[in-house]
Amino acid sequence: MSFLSKQFIDVIQWTEPEDGILAYRYPMEDMEIQSGGKLTVRDSQMAVFVNEGRIADVFAPGLYTLTTQTLPILTYLMNWDKAFKSPFKSDVYYFSTRLQTNQRWGTATPITIRDKEFGAIRMRGYGIYAYKIADPKVFYQKVSGTRDAYYVGDLEGQLRNTIVARMTDAFAQSSVPFLDMAANQQALGQKITDAMKPSFAELGLSLENFVVENISLPDELQKVLDQRISMNMIGDMGKFTQYEVAQSIPIAAANESGGVAGIGVGLGAGLTMAQTMMNAVHPPAAGPAPAGPVTGGPAAPAAPATETKFCINCGKSIPKAAKFCPECGGAQQ
């Protein structure tokens, strides 16, 4: 009667009810698999038979009739003869081997690398990757184990930390400047993929795609880089100084006391500042030394230099002692 009361399984199959399931244990409870039963393994799946804690057989996609011919390893473990007819009981695990796409990765904190152009810098990045289960036996032994279900989210933290660790090594060995990394993100992603594939394989996984969406510096370092780029774009500092002075003249005039006098004072101050800055950038060439006297007599006294100032109305250069501007006729202070 106990034999008749048992439940037997004739068909074993599984379809994913939702996204994100990597491994699923078929519900056996007290049921036993009928000899000659059917096992269905669909595309994007693999099935593993586990008997008494040991993996007995791994099935690729297909339809199988469970006999001694299709279960050679399990038959050996159970010491069955070649014509067994009795039912048997084993745990059956299904593994999803389809691509797990749009998995996000990113550096929680900036990583420090040595750049041959900028020296030691802190860098951060983010992107997406895709992977799948390549070896369900290894994945069962090292990752999923005997759980009823194992999800993508259960593995996310492990994979993300592995990616960040391998990224640091890849950057350190690449000897590619940061600016070239940002300009060749596709090649960089391939290099990181090659570096991380062994780590994924150790878990029974296959890294199929890795995309670097963005590489950047922390805000404070990005400002310094922007300043350096700006200086390289400026090129000729002398011309840039002239441009800045020309832009500052109207501002200087507007900040004075207003009216025509204010414009003149601002213009004069602007011209003076322009001349000073230009002399700093391009010092005037030294003129020829004055010729000495032909005879040995005393040299003639040098003519006193005429001191000048700027007209407060038109900005023209006029003698310092002048009360009125010879150009516009404006009274001077």
C-alpha cells in the first residue's frame, strides 16, 4: 500500500515565471521520478541531476527519456542493473543560460590610478554589462547551492565589486592617458572584458558584453582639467591679454563717477592697464645706446623728459601741466 500511495513524476519541465531567475530546484517533496519519464530542457536552459549530494548528470536543451541509457552516471551511483524498472528520486535543478542583460556597474567611490600625463588621479566610471551561466555544474557548486531559487540580484554585489577590482588592475597596466581613455571607451571596455573573463569563469559564468558609458574625474579635479584645457585653447597669451583688456575698458568706464568725465577717466585707466600688461607680456626691446661725445669734453646735459597725462574727456595723451586739452579743449583738473 505504501508503494501504491507514492506519487510519481512522468514529465519534468520548467518555464521561467519572471525575469531574474538564475537557478530553480524542481519541487520533488515525496515524489519519485518514474523510470521512462520525460525530461524537457528548453533552449536557454540546462538541467542538473543531484543524487545524495553529488551531481549525477547535466542535460543540455532537448527532450530525454529517463532510462539507464540517458542516466549513465546516476545509474552507476545507484548501482542499478541495466534493466531497472523501479522509480528513483533525485533533485533536479534548472539553470537559465540566457543573457542577463542591462546589468549596471559603477564605482561607488573614485578609484586612484597612476596616469602618465597627470600623475596620480582619482577616476570614476559607470556602464552596463551582460553575462550568462556557462557551466551550471560549477555555478551550482560555488554559487547557487541547494537553494530553491537563486536570483540575479543575489549575485549583483559580488559581480559589481569584482568588476571594480579588475578595472583598477586594467587601468594600472594599460599605460593609456586619461584623455585617451575617455576618447576610446569601446577599446577600453574590451580590455576590461578580457581582464574579467577569468573571474567570471571561476563562478561558472561567461561575460558576454561590457560597455563603458562614462569615465570622469571628481568635481574638484574636473575643474582643474577644464582650466588646463582652457589654457591650451587660448594659445597666444599676448593676444588673449589684449582681448581681456579691450573687454575690461567699458566695465572700468562704467564703474567711474558717470558722465563724460567718467568715461574719459575709465578709458585712460584702461589704456594704462593695457600698456602695463602688454609690457609685462612683451617687454620693449632696448634701444641703441646713445653715442658718446667725439671729444673728451663734458657731455651735453640730457633734455628733461616731458611728463604727460591722459585727458579726462577724450583720453588723449597731453602734457601734465596743461590746463586744457589741445585735442578736445576740455578743462583738466
